[in-house]
Amino acid sequence: MTQPRALAFALLVPALFGGAAVEAAPPKPDAPKAVAVLYFDNTGDDRSMDMLRKGLAQMMISGLVDTPGLKVIERQRLQEVLGELKLNESKFIDKASAQKVGKLLGARMLVMGAYFEMMGTFRIDARVVATETGEIVASKGRSGKKDAFSELITGVTAELRTTLMAGEPGSAPGRVPGRAPGKGPAKGPDAPAQPPKDDKPPGGKAPDQLGGAMAFSEGLDYADRKDFPRARDAMRRAVDLDPGNAEARKMLAQLDAK
């Protein structure tokens, strides 16, 4: 075989039989990270605040659901798993139980934490936990007037978005969880909580954000128990207290359609 032909043959063989000359296919993008928002613990003395666990979780889920690179587990699925583990009536979820819940949900990361209200001030503390190891990846927290409840949720959720999507470029800013468009600006993760916007109509009263969230949470609990008439009444009350509560409006529309 002549030298030119030998050279051509040497270049051709790897291409035919999968050698180094064949360009490798680009790797598939990583699968979205599954994230579950667990019910937060009420660490205050006011036991009437216990019900807020469900509404707070749902508002955070709604604020995270469109985050690039994340798959956020629905609250209904969380409720099912808590029922399977006989934890649906528990006021607190310990570390071992949280990891068990996370594994059953198929969640890679967990968002959990605590809240309390004291003398008109509301505090939310959240932490991101790796399901497999139980390691705390990050902690976030904010305090503010209870009248600015929705804005506090927005601020903490924005910080959680930044942590959870670390390494995910080109993220879009999140919407205000639980608030209708135009009912308060979304904030960056480092922005301080702002005083509540005066949404009251002429001659009307200011919206009760915390009261609306409490009624919304009550409605979720009734819906979980399949008591839809009471769930509908609670959602109507939530909308009356806080017309900007988009989550309550959405849920009320679903209940009215039943």
C-alpha cells in the first residue's frame, strides 16, 4: 500500500469503528432538581397560628414553581406522604422524619423552617436541607410587621430561589407568591422587606394580609379533608380580608367549579 493510501486508511478506520476521530455527542442537560417545601413549625405561643403552616408552604411553592432548573413538589403530594407516615397531624417534624418525607417525595432538597408572631412582628426562618445527608445548605430569615406578611414571604422566597438554583444561569425574577399582579413589587434576594402598600379603596380598609393567609390556610385544610363547602367559605373570607391574595382567588375559582 502506498504511503498516501496508508495515511487515508489510518484516518478512516477510527471514524468507521468509533475511535477518537468520532466527535462525541453533547451531554444531556442535568435533570431538574426536585425540591419539596415542608410545613414550617410555629414556634410562637399563639396556637391559632398553627394552621398557617399550610398556607405559608403553598405560597412558597407558588413562588418557586417557575424557577429554571427546579422541579417543585406539589403540596397535595406532601400531604399524601405525611398521611402515609402518620405525620399529618404533627405540629413539628424532626430531622429524621423530614429526611424520610423527602426521600418518599423523591426530593433532592428540602425547604423547611419556622415562624412566629409576637406583638405585631412576624418572623420567618427558612433553611435548605440536602435530603440524603441532612446537611443544612443555607439559612434565610426575615422579620417585619405582620401587616407586611406577603412581602415577608416574597423576600424569603426570593432568597431561597437564588440558593436553590445555584449554577442555573439566566433565571427570571420570581413573581410575588400569593399576590395578584400589581399588588406589590417582587424584590431581589438582598432587598429589605418593605412596608405594605396601601391597597385600600377610597373609604375602605387596608387589606389584612396575615388574616387572609390564615383564612386561606384554613380553606386548604378543609379541602384536604374533602369538606369543600367549608373550604369555599374560608377562601371567600380570605379574599374579603385580602383581595390581593391570588392564591385564595385561584383556589376559590376551583372550588366554585366543583
